[in-house]
Amino acid sequence: MGRAIRLARRAVAYEWGMWRSLTRWILRRPYPVAPGAETYAYAGGVQPILLAFIALSTIEIPVLDVILRHTVDQPTVRHAAIALGLWGVLWMIGLLASLRIHPHVVDEAGLRVRNGVSVDVTIPWHAVARVALRRRSLPSSRAVQYDADDPAVLNLGVGSQTAVDVVLREPLSVRLPKGPSEPVREIRLYADDPTALVEHAAAPAHRRAGRAPARAVSRALTACTA
């Protein structure tokens, strides 16, 4: 029973956060960030697929209405089907909005990794050893997954891929949708422009960690195809 209640709470929180994101996106009211912070999008990894589903579902609504109008002599059923179809389209638009209005953030405090309203992980700069650009494919489309070959690596992917490796100084547990993670020593994430994110991450990391990660970033950029 306790697990069912927790799942229900997570589902309600996710649904509420998504509709709230859709509202803010329509009103062009992004969430504020700290002065000097930069945001980095990641929705590009799934946006084409979502747009295709939205377009197909939108076309499906009038087609289904015509079919039901000629096959079912129940206006209530037809109206319910139309309402369900409209809800599905709005739900997918809300999902896309949640991805766009919750970008990754690089600021003085650290690197904030997000995925819509479900994932929100802040990695403080003092915990970061280096940030590297490297594109990887993942075996699953799940937003949160541990690496199959190394459980100390946490993948926060988008569209079954990551593009940035964040190597930590020591094992760190981070907050995930299902609770704290196992201690991990590396976190991988996806960004539409990983090169810009990695280059910008060097400056605050240098000030926070007291070392010069810019050289590490430079080496990582040249070795990203390794």
C-alpha cells in the first residue's frame, strides 16, 4: 500500500508539473536563473519524435470522429473519444514544454542537470574532477539508468543518448525520482550543444575547485571521438 501511495504521489506531481510547464511555456515565462548563469537545451534529442506523434494524434482526432459518427450511435462515446484524443495531444505538448522550460543550468554553484519535471540533479563544482565531451548511445530510452558495464556510472540520457561526461572527485549520491542514487563516480548527460556546455563549465569549475579544468576540457574536446 505504501508503495502504491508513493507512486500515486509521484504521478500526480509529474502531471501537475507538466501542466504548469505548459502554462509557463505558452505565457513565455521561463523560470529565473542566477545572474551569470547559462542554460542549455536538451529537448532536441526527442523533439522530432514528439512533434511527429503530436501531428499524427492531431490528424487522428477528426478521423476518429468521422468513423464513430458512422458506426456508433452514441454521442457520449464519440464526445468521450474526442476529449481523450485532445487530452493526449495536450499531454504530449505539455511533455515537450516541460523539456524546453527546464533546461540544464551552469552557474557558480554547479551544474544542474534536468529532464523535464522528473529529473533535477545539481552537481556542485567542488565535487567535479573534469567535464568532457563524448557522445554515447544507451541501450534504453529511460531518462535514468546505470551503466550496464559499470554501476558507478549514472546515465541521465535523452533519446537513448548522452553527450557530456562529468567525472567526480569521489563517489556521490544524487537525488533521483525514486530516491537517492547509489554512490556514483561519473554522471553522463545529454545536451543539444554539448561543446558549449563543456567549455562554459570550465570557468566556474576553475574558480570553485581551485584547479585549471580548461586544459582537461581542451583535451576532452580533441579526444571526443576516441
